[in-house]
Amino acid sequence: LRGWENNYFCALCERSLETAQHLFLECPYSRRVWILVSTWSGCHTLNPTQWTDLGDMETWLRQLVRDGSKIGHNLTVLTLWCIWKQRNARIFQDNAIAEYALFMEIRDTCQLWSLAGGAFLKPLFVDQTNVL
């Protein structure tokens, strides 16, 4: 209806068929973003090397909620959202940014959430040595 020609491949890596699981958990681009977020935040549950069961996204998310912190929960939602927005920017606006640039967008948005009252995120910005 909108004239979009779906090529069925992941817009971020252009190597694999796009599924939700691939886009958010398996895509090399997304995995590098998760590593940057994990390293910066100290939330090791967000690091793909710590994900033991990628059977499906629901299992993955349940494991993060069970094992993660409140900071990790907030960063999970924010990172998923930003990956989705980057996917759409590539498809609909032909606007691609590098993994580090997306990480910086996540970090900046996280800081805005913190300033807007996201109490769980404030510790990330108290000690500026956390900044990559």
C-alpha cells in the first residue's frame, strides 16, 4: 500500500532474513550495539556473550528480567527501541549510522530519561568515568 519493496533481508547487516529475533538478538550490528551498552552501563546481562538461551525472544526477555537490574530493564527497552528506529531509518530514509553512533544516541536518550525522572538510570550519569 505504501510502495515499500521488502527485500526480506535485515536492513542492518543485509546478510540474513529479517526476523524479530535476528534483528534484535542475532544481527552482528545489533550485537555490537548491545556490547557497547553493556560495557558502558556495567549491566553484564545485556552482553550477548552472557545470553545462554536464544530459543525465542520471549525466553530471552524473561531471562533478562529475571537476572537483570532495573537499569538493565530500562536499557533493554531503550536499546530495542533504538535498534528498531535505526532499522526504519535505513529502510525508509536511506539513513544509516554506525554502531557507535547508535550507542551514543542510546546513551543520550538514557540521560534525558534520567533527567526526566528515571530514577533507576541516574547512577549511570553520576560518575562520568562511565562515558566511553
